[in-house]
Amino acid sequence: MNDPHPRPRLVSGEVTEVALPGIGQRYDVRAADNGSVVVVIHHSGRRDLYVMDGGDEPGASVTFTDSQARTLGAILAGAYFKPAVIEEIEAVIGGLLIDWVTLDADSPATGKTIAELQVRSRTRMTIAAILRGHVPLIAPEPTETLLAGDRLVVVGRQEDLPVFRRHVVRN
């Protein structure tokens, strides 16, 4: 039986998903400026994007075809332009992966210190920085307690990232 009021599912700390029966899927994405973006992906492939600025009504909206949406996604992901700061980091790090993960309230690492988690020995990844709110903690001490909402900058090998995610981000 279809639920007439589907419940949102937390995809990550900044994205929720809800099924829209007969229409498609809805994704709510929290923006850095405390606004949000709502994306509705229709079964037809059409994408509707709504920019929300705190109220119930969107401040702007736009509709994309499937192809246009995929192109926009590639642009946002950096396929066409890589910010200079990223190029500089990649040049310094070489073949190592740099990734960002956000801790949720139910993440296994929330409320634990880096030392308690034994991140390096168990995952072979390193937490290089923590962005807590708008305050960066560079090279955090092993005694640093991780909190829900923390954005972790991690460095390591790409093949070790899945182990890190299971150990630190979600069970």
C-alpha cells in the first residue's frame, strides 16, 4: 500500500530525500548560506530546481531536461573548471585522495575523539582538518572530540575511503 505521506529519508547531513508517488523523487539540499535548494526529479527525466530563501515559496525556479541537469551536475562537480586551490592541493598531494565528509548525529564517530576512533590505524586515512560551523580546525589533535555537523577533510588513498566512511560516518 502506498503511503499518502511519504517520510523524508536522510541521505547525508545536508540532503534529505522523499518519494513523490506518481511524480518521482524530491531532494532538499541545505546550502552554505542557510538557504536551501529543492530538486524534483520526475519519472520523465525532467528536473525542477527551486531556490528557497527561508520561506515557503521559492525565490526562483528553473526546469532542466535530463541532459541539461547532467551537464549542470558535471559543472558543479568541477568537471569543466577546477578552482585554483584544488589544483594546488592536488599538486602537493599527488596521488592521494582528499575528500570531505559530514558527521550526522547518528554517525559512529560523533561524540568520540580521533584517538578513541583510531582513525589512522583502522582506516589508513588521516583527518587533516575539521570545519566546525565556520571555524576551521587545522591538523586537529588526537584528543579532539568530533561533533554532529563537523565537516572532516580527510586525506589518504582512494581504496581506503570506503573503510573510513563505514568506521567514522555511518555503520
